[in-house]
Amino acid sequence: MELEKEMIEKSDLSSPSGEVRRGVVALVLILSVIGIDQAIKIAVKTGMYLHQSIRVTDWFYLLFTENNGMAFGWEFFDKFLLTSFRIIFVLLIAIYMVRAIRRGISWGYLTCLALIIAGAAGNIVDCVFYGLIFNNPPAPMVADFVSFGSGYGTLFNGRVVDMFYFPLVEWDWPTWMPLCGGNHFIFFSPIFNFADAAISCGIIALLLFYRKNLTI
């Protein structure tokens, strides 16, 4: 029975109906993640002023920040180059996923790829359009939608909205310690968004469970 079940599952993976079903599921997942990500960002952007912090628990805050860089607020590259790289990356991963579906991708592997694509695409929306559709008032005023093209930036020069902050543990290093003595340490200090979390979950799951599939 187990062998028969396995053969049926493998047949379903590569059948035309199986391909269509996986493609539809992947598209729904990608659009859902992008929708949730954008809903959270817009709510924060229009409901909080920049750098406002809302305490949820001692180890979880909503802290509204914006950045020009990569996930978790890191900045390494020119803004236009970074946005262009994101778009190319999403297109390449999408092409890879389509080919993998045709060759019999598993549901778990498909989910990982869809999360990565959706997360990257969610941040692309910020970079490409947010500068065109939002103003940038000083605190404590909150941002509003404006007529297209009259926002705080130009095409490809929007800022990514981040809001999740988890200062799980923090302490002051003893003053006698070299280099870091007397400094305040926070773990985990990066501020991120739902799209960043989707990318991270997808990549971590790929590395943990699907490394052998990366050659598809």
C-alpha cells in the first residue's frame, strides 16, 4: 500500500493536472503573502509616525522605521542597483520555480520558493512605488496617500517600511571587558517586516530540508 501511495504521489507531481494545481497554489500563496505584507505596511505607514514605538510585550514592539537597504534594515548597495537586483532576483526565482514545478516539485519545496518570491516582491513594491504615492511629514504627523507621482520620492526610490522589533534579551557589558566594556547589548536588534520574515523562513527551510533539491 505504501509503495502504491508513493507511486501515485510521484505521478501526481509530474502530471499536467498536478503542475496546474501546484502553480495555482504557488500563485495564491505569493499573492497572499504580498497582500498581508502590504496591508501591515500601509497600516503602519498611515497610522504611526516615523520612529514611533508601540509596546506589545517586553520583548516585542511595533517600531516604525524605513530603510533604503536589504532585509532587516541592512544597507550595502546603491538604491537603484538594489531595487534592480531585487526585480531580477524575483524573475529568476520565478522562472526556476516554474521549471521545478514541471519537473515534479514537492509541496514543501514549492512553499519555500513561493515565500522567497513573495517576500522579495513585497519589498520591491515599497522601493518602486512608495515614494510616488506617500508623503513624508515630520513627526508626530503620519503619512497620507497623495496623487501618483507627487510623493516624497521618485520611481525606484521609495523606502522599505519595517516595524517588527524583538529585543529578546539585553544587558550592559561589564566595564572591565575590552572593546565592548560598558556598552549596552540587545539581542535581537534588527527591525524587519512581514516580507523579510517570509524570505528568511523560506531560505532557512530550504537549507534545512531541501538542499538536495536546489539542483533541480
